[in-house]
Amino acid sequence: MGGDGHVRALRVAAGGADLARLVCVRPGRPLLDDDVHALERAAAVAALLITREEAVTAVENKYQGDFLRDLLLRRTADPAYVAEHAATFGWDLDRPVVVVAAELDPGDEPGTSAQRRQWQERFSAAWRQVTVQLTPGSPAVDFSSEVVCLLPVGPDDEQGHDIVRRVVLAVAGDKGGGRRPFSVGVSRVATSLEGLPEAYAQARRAVEVGRRVRGGGSTTFFDQLGLHRLIALVPDGPEGNGELRSFVRDVLGPLAEDTTEAADLRETLQVLLDTNFNVAEAARVQFFHYNTMRYRVAKLERLLGPLSADPHLRLDVAVALRVLEITG
């Protein structure tokens, strides 16, 4: 510092983690030993206060997360109980909302479990900060691997598209959440508490399908999934007996296999569908000779049937390719 002044910065730390910096500025004359000793004591007190606040916040966040999870999974049915706890948290649940599920995208570097937890905490803190500023009374909680929030929709934004984009933009900007890419899924509008569990399932499905179809860093609205939206409504786990995967195998046969040759033929098949089986146009798109494309069409029809003559078969094949795109 210029002149006879003095500046001293001290690290505020606890448990091996940096919590803050304490800075003392004395213009006009240097700091004395007593001043430095007082600064060190102040840093110790600050570390205790910050640690206590973080512990209290962690407990509150977990309690809020458990409550909202129970609400979204239909474990809480008593309206009076819900209203009492929502008021305690400062949440306004008596309005139309969209459920938003946000997940950090997997990175190239795996990171340690402590690092991943730190990334998630920073991510959830960014969502809480943004929702408090832009939509007071909106829940935004950390579900460990995802952040879930309920954003209100208004008369000028009946589907919630505008408020979602504003919040996502803010989180990805200067609020700390944009340090790592993330994907977002958005439900239909839920007009009551009874509609929240279904809306949460839609948001979860939207983020999953959006990431598969569009890649990471995408915001996907359930109502904009098109055909993918209908496919997403069919369970493909044990509860659905793998019906989607069975459909793909039945329709595509050997083209459903995870081989380079099958993937190459699927690409050609998709181009043919996109060009309404115009062989010349498909050959131009794929940079093939016309006769090469004719050979490929003949091979596809040997495997799948009369694609060029049967529109119903082409529809089945087109849907099967979309299912494979979603289910991987």
C-alpha cells in the first residue's frame, strides 16, 4: 500500500477448506503485532461462524429436499401438512408451476467423490440464488444428483417457457452454476399439488431424452419432444417388459445390433426416409454413386421388407429408429 499504510490478508479456513479471506487495511501507519493478533482471532471466530451457518444450511436444505421428494413421489397426501411445511419454507405452491429437473452433464474428467459433491453443491446453490431473485417463493432443492425446482407460470407465459429460459440463462451465467455444463428437463404445467408427481416424471424423462437426442447442455420441454414424447411415455424397464426394445428388434432385425455395419446401414436408411426414398437424392446426400445406393436399397429390403412400396412398413421403421435413438 502506498505511503505508510499497511494491508494484511488472512485465510479463514476450517477442516482443510478455504472459507473466506479476512482483510485488514490501516492507512497512514503500519499494522502492529497486536493488530495482527486481533486479526488472527477474528479469522478463527469467522471460521466458526461460517462453519455453523453452513451446517445449519445443510440441514435445512436436506429437510426441504426430503419434503419435496415426498411430495413429488406421492408420499405426502395431507393438504394441511403440505401447506404448513410450505409456509415454513416460504414456498408458494398454490399456483400453476412447471417442474424443472437440472443435472450436471458428465465430464471428460471423472473427479473424486469430494469434487463431484462440491460441483453439485455449487450448482444447487446457483439455482437457489437465481430462483429466489427471479421467482420468490419457488422451491429449488438438491436431490443429490439433480436439482429440482418449481417455477410459476403466468398469464403471459402460460407454458413457462420464458421463465425457464431466464432462470437457465442466469444459472449458466454469472451465478456460479455455469462453470460446468448442465442439461434441463421441463414438465407440462401442473395446476395443483396432485399434478406434481406426474410433472416431475415428465421433467425427468425430458432431461433424459433431451440429452440422448440433443447432447449435453440442452433445455428440453416435454411438450416439444414430438414423437419422442409419445415414446417417452412407454416404460422400457422391467415394469414395461422391455416393450420398446422388443419393438426395435422385431422391426429392424439385424439393423438393431450394435455393430459398425448395422450403424452404417441405419444411417443410410434414415437418409432414405428423409428423402422419401428418392434414391438419387439419398445418393447425393451420402456422397454415394447411384448404383451403390441402389445396391444398399436392395440390401435393406432383403433385411426389412418392401420399404420402397409399403408406407406402413416405412412408418414402423422410422419409429423404430427414433426408439433406438432414445434407448441407445
